[in-house]
Amino acid sequence: MKTIEVVIIEAGPDYTDQLERFEMEVSKDENQAIVEAMKAVEAMGYAVLPEGQGGCCAYVTVSDGEDYIAITVAPGIK
């Protein structure tokens, strides 16, 4: 397990907006970590937009900073 920041991004028809950031413990496996973060964001009341439904939930590796997980959510739902 490791601690990582999760960034919730609202994805509208012609915009994106960062809504929240929080830290959570996730699996060291990047794909499993994304799934865990998606479930945590859904538990907060958001409608997650996964790949194939207009979203882009991804493990983001930053060369000069801390990695994070980006989770896209539908507008106006919480």
C-alpha cells in the first residue's frame, strides 16, 4: 500500500474543472490503484466517468513532483 493524492475533475461538454483533492492509501499496482480511487470517489457521491464514457481516469506520473490519480466525474452530480 502507498499514499497518493486523488484529484477529482468535473468533465463537462466543453470544459474541465478541478473540484477536490484528497489523499488515500491505495495498492502499489497502478491499475488497481485507479479502481480503488474510482470507488472512493463514487462513495463520496460523484458519478465517475470512466474511459469509454467520456472520462479519463488515470494514474499520472509527474517528472518533477508527486504522482497522483485523476478521476473524472459528471457535471452537477453530487
